[in-house]
Amino acid sequence: MNVTKILTIVLLIGSLGLLAFLYNGIESVVDQRREMEDREKQMKERLMLIREAEMIFQEQTGRYTANWDSLADFIEKGEVPIIQITEHIEQQAYGVEKVTQTRDTLGFIPAKEKIFKKNFTMNAADDGIFEGFNVKVGDRVIKTQKAYRINIGGESRPPSFIEDGVIASLADVKPGDKVSKGQNLINFWDYQFNPNLDIRKIGEVPYMPGKMINIFVGKVDKSGLFVDVIEVVDPAPADKSRKESNENKSRKPLRFGSRLDAATTGNWE
């Protein structure tokens, strides 16, 4: 084997080694980026769950809680009233209308159901003749799936669902019945948070067991009126570029709420 062939083989092996090194380096960066994005997604979902639970806790108790065990107890054992608000309109002199509201408690549902489930309604798209449902109670439906059939102006139309979910109830209407625009036809629901989450760990960073999320609750004076405030902050950002020193709020560690205002928006929204 002459020198030229030897050099060619050496260069070929070196080139292959360099390509492998570069490939592995790029793959490592991509994997790290993917892991960071996944962890940020987990933290956002955890913060949204905490926010939902705290808001309902505040509605029922008149305050927020910074005690994770108290919040977990409320989710597991608490109940939330089902309120029906009915408006009464009375015609007064000179065409003035007097509107009064009656609030009735129809019952109670578990706090966890109120927090974890999101309810949807589907109403008649327009005045028309109802032709039939395409689903039944208990069915799981997906976006774009046809929900029911309605004849509008002589044309049969099949409106589609715009959310995934499970059918809870169908209106008592039959083919041939007249329906009005906006009339409720279908009620359905879906989980907005993972129902299998260990509630006792709600205050933990999802990807760092034992590391607790920072939480602050208190009251601030707003023109003589004391209002409840809450701020919940990711203590260990997966994206290391997120720092408290950043002037751009969206680049600070993930959080929702404020220590100074009665706001509950998240800085990722």
C-alpha cells in the first residue's frame, strides 16, 4: 500500500470521526432544547392548575392560601356550590326596565371536579328544523367531528365540535322539532388538567421532586380597599436564560399573579 492510499484512508477515517462528533453534538443540543421545552410546558401546566385551584379556594374562603397542604385538602375534600342566577325584568314607567337577580343554590360538586373539568356547550347555529344528533351521552368526541344535523332554509347542515370532550347531556329535541338560534343542544366536558396527578404534590416543581414552587399571598391597599393578591413563581427555570434581572417580564422565571395587584395572569400568556 503506497503513501497516497494510506493518507486517503486516514483522511477518510478522520472525516467520518469529525462528522460523527458534529452529529452527536447537534443531536445533544436538540435533545437539551427538547427537554427544556418539555419542562417549561410541565411548569406552565402546573402553574395553571395552581391558579385555578387558588381562585376557586378564594371564592369559597375569601382568601388565597400559601399552604400547599391546605390547598391539597381543599381539592381533595372541598365542595363548591352550583349557583343558578335568574334575571327578573319588570317594566317601569317611561319605558325603564328594572332588572333584579335571584341566586339559587342547586347543589354542590366536589372541588376537584370544578377545578379539573372544563364544561362546554353547543347551541343551535341558527333557527331551523332539527334533524338529529350524531352522538350520544357518554361518547368521546373530537374537534371537527359532526355534532348534529339541522335544516336551515331548506339546506341540511352538520355543525362540528370545536373542542374535544365527553358528551354529558343532549337536549330533549326530536327530528322535526323547530329550534332557535342559540338554543342549547349539547353539553360536554373534558379534563383541562391531568386527573391522575398526586394532589399532595401540587406545590412541587414537576421535574424536581421535593423542590417547592415559590408562593406569596397577602393583601394590598387599593384606594382604601384591601384586595387579595397572589404570586406564584418557578424557583428553578428549565430555561436558564429566564432571570429575575430581565426587564422583559416574559423572560423572567415563569409565574402568575402579582404582589402589588389583584392580577392572576401568567407571564407566558
